[in-house]
Amino acid sequence: MPRWLLFALLTVLLWGGWGFASRKLGEALSAEQTLVISTLAMLPVMGVLAIRKSPSPGWAARGSLVALIGGLFGGIGNLAFYRLLNAGEKAATTVPLTALYPVVTVVLAVLFLRERVSPVQVVGIGLACAAIYFFNVGRDTAFLNRWLAFALLPLALWGIAALLQKISTRDVLADRSCLWFLIGYLPVVIFVALTSPMKGNLPQHVWFWALALGLALGLGNLTVLAAYAGDGKASIITPLSGLYPVVTVPLAIVFLGEKVGPREWIGIGLTLMAVVALSYERPETQKSKPQA
């Protein structure tokens, strides 16, 4: 098994746990407080990465800045995602929809990194668009409603952040890129902490799930960056890491008792097929172009 693939699969497990922890918290915390407390669990990861000596294969300042900007996008996307969950949407439908962010990364990687997209991946983009429709069709409100807008916001921001993560690994190693990516969260977190009310005297189980959420997210960013730093392409690794609903959805159904209707099942099925299709690339295409 290629090393980058192993790291991508580890990311699926970690981010699947992150998605489950997000829903497990439910409305116990506001979106703002979830973001602040979960970031506390990332601080030990950042500390370990900060004390490691990491040589730079390229221009370290440029790679660090790109990763930092990616972290800003990722932090804002996380806040939008937590607000979406606080609005009462079920994880079994919300998480797969936001997991379509690889569509954004694939398109941007083709445009800016000149990565090739196979015909199967083009089909995946079409399936992703169909999934967005099924997640929203049948509601009483208009198609372009507030729910869909909130779901598309983290989708777009995470897609851009993933591209910036890949670009940063051209100049710095995965651990250094991860450090600056997580540092990029901090301005968002500090702003939220200073401008939003925070609950006190939280139960221990709430602290546990909020910290577990942050730790899974932080470690997942490290493993996905390790995959980016290998031989895999952004247009392949990002869709693979987007398979995390395969972990989150069954956990939400089994342990949280969430139920979904036929429309949602169609949307979930289309989403998973889209991510799998986006992850496919013919071996000859992979060899035809040097990896970034």
C-alpha cells in the first residue's frame, strides 16, 4: 500500500470520529464555544509540532504562509459547519453534504495545479451535484434556502483550504505545514472567544466530546498533510479523505438513533458514489504526469 494512501485512510477514520463527536455534542454548546473548546485539544499537537526540527525542501516562508491562509479558511468553514449542526440538521444528512468539498478542490487543482481529471472523476462531479439536489428537494422552502447556503459555505471553504494544504507541502514538510495550518485557526478562535458569550460550568461529558472533536480534527489534518507530502495528488487525496461519512453516518445511526428518509438515503448514496468516483484515476494517467 502506498504511504500516501495509508495516511489518507487514517484521515478518513479520524475525521469520521470528528463528524460523530460534532453531532454527539448536539446543542450542548454553541457553534462558537464548540470551536473555542475544540481548539484547546489542538494545542498539544501544535506544541509537539513546534518543537520538532523540520527541514524545508523549498521556500519555508512561502509554504508556511500558504498553510496559514489555508487554516484561516478551514477555521471559518468549521464555524459554519458547527452552526449548521446547531440549527438541528441531522448528522446523517448534513455531514455527507459538507463532505462534497473535494469537488471544489478537484476543480481548483485542475485549474491551478494542472492536475488531470479522469472521465470517472467527471462523473463524480455530476453525482455530487445530484446529491446536493436530493438533500434539498422536497422541502417546503425554496431550493436556494438558508440551510443550503450554510451547507455550501463550509463545502467551499474546506475545498479551498485543502488545495492550499497541498500547495504548502511543496515548500515545507507535512509537520510544519500542519503547524501553520492549525495556527491559522487561532485568529478565528480568538475573535469568536472575544465576541461571543460562553457557557460556564459545563458537564464533564461535554468537555470530553468537545476536546475529542478537536483532537481528531487536528490529528486528521496532520495525516492528510502527510498524504499530500507524498506522491498523491490533491485531486485524488482530497476526495479519498472526503470518505469520512462512511465512518460518521453509521455511528450517528447506531449510537444516536438518527433516522433518514428515502430522499436522504438517495442523497447519501449519491454522495458516497461521488466521492469514490472522484478518488478514481487510471494508472496510466497517474504515470503520465510527474507528481507535484
